[in-house]
Amino acid sequence: MPIEQHGVDTIPEQERTSGPRDLVSILLGSNLCLGVIIFGWLPPSFGLGWWASVSAVAAGTVIGTLFTAPLALVSLRTATNLSTSSGAQFGVRGRLVGSVVGLLLALGYTALTVWIGGDVMLGVLGRLFGVPADGVSYALVYAVLAAATVAGAVYGYRVLLAMSRVLAVGMTALLLLGVLAYAPHFSTGALPGAGGYLLGSFWPTWFLAAVAAGLSGPIAFITLLGDYTRYISPTRHAGRKVLHATWLGLVLGLLVPQLFGTFTAYAARAATDYAGPLVSASPGWYLVPLLLAASAGSVGNAGLMLYSMGLDLDAILPRASRARATYTVAVVATACVFAGHYAWNAQSAMTSFVLLLTAIGTPWAVITLIGFVRCRGVYDADALQVFNRRSRGGIYWYRAGWNVQAATAWAAGALVGLLAVSLPSYEGPLLHLTGGVDCSFLLSGLVGGVVYLLLSARGAGPTVTAREPAEPATTVAAGG
């Protein structure tokens, strides 16, 4: 299969041959991995019991999916990725906000997937063959996973889609075996080792779990969904069917692995660490299936995240090819894996990462969705590519390529979110207004959306009927 040549350019109609079933396959298959499973461990590690953990994960996932899924329709109409599509609201240069947010989201999740997958792999290899858990062993395992991940990401969408189809079936079977393997040790009581409720009482801790473990899953896809739906043709597939496929793929692809993580956390009594207890509690007959799940699942998920990172860096640096951008971000992601292993506490690092990225990503998504509703899904695909061609002009040029109103609204929402967040090592000054409950994503999205509506009240933005031709690339100036 040839290497994909497209970056963030417009996908030609004749190449948009995917459909809603492919979307379900890629959202399900790519998420059945330890990088997603481990989020189901967070609620038990926060001190919640079984039913409280399940309800927090389910509620957060469903709410997050209802909010995130409509973003899939944007790239269905623009035939490019979501960060580039957001140029309709933020300007062809201002859409770099989405590229940076997407890059950070994908970077964190790629590193997390390789990190936890590698730790479980080495634990299994230690039990099976006595491989020592030393620095050399970790380096080799991480390097193997990273290399396999890069290969899939560089080859691109078609290879990743084929891999996801296989993983959707194979990983489902491995997780079902895992339920049988860990069932004898399962109990529903809160884990004593967690030390009680993380935030001191039930509801603040439950809301933290709903955001960190449930809502964070769909929010991770706010810039990723377009990577897949840009290959679906709106002339052959109705937007309603694509939206339903996105709902189904996200809910199944996130709830199934996360609830498996919650189940195994209680079965393995994994209060302060997940990878070690998971391997230790595994019966001998499940070690090989667990090794397969840790390796294949991690490559599938990290491959898609790395693919998205390559697209976002390609959008930031148009002169770089997608393949070269992918190699570059792979090096950065691998460095983050080692930093995570040696320098960070897993629970604290994961919680801080998802809450911070949720706080700054939500207002961007809200503004992008408002723009989609305002333009009724009608975009000028050619005008969105002005920055990528290193030219200027077009109806999304705004002011030197930036829509100051949208950028200001995003900055206001992100700032409020950061001031209202509750992290293991930091509490925002606005947290007392919500009774100590982390509502940073709600506040950031609300503020970002309201400020954008107020600032742009006099005009809903440009329309494609008023298209202006873009000037030649030779006229571009570095300062705008």
C-alpha cells in the first residue's frame, strides 16, 4: 500500500471513498488499547466505589460525545482536517490555535499510550521470560512500540483504517478473555489503598472522575475527527448517518475499554498504580493475550494520534511534508514517554494533562461549532488553503489572516478554564465559585462561546458567495 501523499490539503472527491462504517471501525478499533483502558482506572484511584466509578465514566463519555460528535460534520463539508477548517472562524492564520491544541492533545495521548503499553509489555515479559525491568529493557520496549507506531502513521489513513478493522475484532476478543481472567478477584467496594476520596468528599471527587476519565475521552477527538471524515463524501453519505456513526464509534470505542479498565482496577486492587497490579493479578494463561493487547492495541491507537500530530505540524509548517512532520513529532512523543516513565506520577500526570487540555480545547471547539451552524455547513474549501499555499487573501483572510474576535473569545474562555481548574498540585482561584467542583470545561466553553457571540453579533462572518481570489504566494509577508 503506497504512502499517503495528502497533508492538510483538500482531499479530491474521487479519493473520498470511506463511509460511516469505516468511521465506526476506526473509532472503535483504535481505542481498544491500554492508553484508553487506563482512564477507567482513574475513578477507583480517586477513592470511588464500583457503581460511582461506572456512572462517572458513562456520564462523562455520553455528555462529551454529544458535544464533540457534530465536529465530524465540519470536515465532511471542507474535505480537510478540523484545525484547517477552523480557519473559517479564526482566519487562515488564526486556525493555528486549533493546530497547536490538536498537536498538544495528540502528543499527550501518544506518549501516554506508548508509556502504559510499554510498561505492561515489560511486566508480562518479566513474568514469562524473566526480562529485568531496568532502564535498557524499558528503552528497548518503548523504541519497538515507537518504531511500529511511526510506520503506521507515515503510511497514513488507509493503513491505519485497515489496522483498526482488525483491531476492532481482535481487541474485543482479547478484552472478553480479560473479563474471564480477572473476574474471580473482582469486588465492588472502594479500594482501601486509594486513601479515601481524593478531594475529601463524594461529589467533588465524582465530578473530577466524570471529567478526567469520562469527558476527556471525547474531548480528545475535537481536532481528530476531521482526519477521518475528510475521506467521506457528502454527496454519497448523508450528514445524519455520519453523525450517528460518530456517536456510535465514540461511545463504544471509549466506554468499552474504559469500563474494562475500571473492572480490572477493582479486580487487581490497583489503587495507586495500574500497570504493575494488572500484570501481577493476571492468571498465567492470560499473559500472552495481555502481551498482544498491550502491543497491538498501543500501536493502533498511538499510530492514529501520531498521524494527527503529523497533520497538525504540517498545518503549522506548510513547507514540511506530512511524512517529515510525522517523523519530527515522533521524536518529541518518544521523549515524552521517557519523561513520563522516569519523572511523573501516573495518576497526577494523567489528571493534570487531560484537565488542562480540556480547559483550553473546549472553547475552540465551541467557537468552531458556532461557525458551522452560522454558515450552515457551507465553506469555501479553496479559501481555507490560503495559508498552506503561503499566499494571502480570500474570504477567510479577516485581518492579516486572523479573526481577532474568535481569537479573543478563545483566549478568554481558555483563561477562565485555567483559573477554574482543580489539579492534584494546583487549584484555580475561581474554584471556590463552584463549591470546589471542577467545572473548568463548562466555564471555558460557556465563556468562549458567549464572548464570541457578543463580539461577532453585528455580523455572522463571511459567506462563500463573496469569495475573493487569493493573491499569489510571492506576495506573502512574514509579519502579515
